[in-house]
Amino acid sequence: MQDEFLQRLDRARGIAGVPFVINSGYRCKSHNRAVGGSKCSSHMIGWAADIKATDDKSRGHILYGLYMAGFTRIGIRKDFIHVDADPAKNEKRTWLY
């Protein structure tokens, strides 16, 4: 995992005030393929994490922390939130799975 990413993620956790349970962090190519990850997944270079979020209250706290810590690439699913800070992906976006 990229140190800069982990430091920002830890800052987001502090702002959110709730635990961040990481479902997925770094993935090798074969594991990424096995879980259906994108061929250009930021997980494979240590710039992404999936954070467990199974209820609305914790999801709201996590999202607030991520935005306040400066994350601009966030994917929201019913059971987790994907966040990445891949420097090669400059577009700011939030999406739903």
C-alpha cells in the first residue's frame, strides 16, 4: 500500500470517528482477476481500499471522513465503500455500484 494513501485514509478515519474495516486493500493481478476487479484497478498498485459499510449511519460517517480528508474518487455499494487516490486517475467522481 502507498504510504501517502494510508496516511490520508487514517486521517479520514479520525474525522469519521468510526472504525474503518478494510475488506480489500492491495491485490495482486491474479487475485484482482479472481474477484472481478478492473484490469486497471488501483488496488493492484496500492492506491485503493474497500471499506466495510453495512448501515446508513456508519456509511454517512465514512463518506464524510473521506470527503473531508480530500478523497475525490469514491464508489458506494450496499456493503462497502471503495476509495482510491490513484495519481494516474485525475477525474473527480463518485459512483454507485
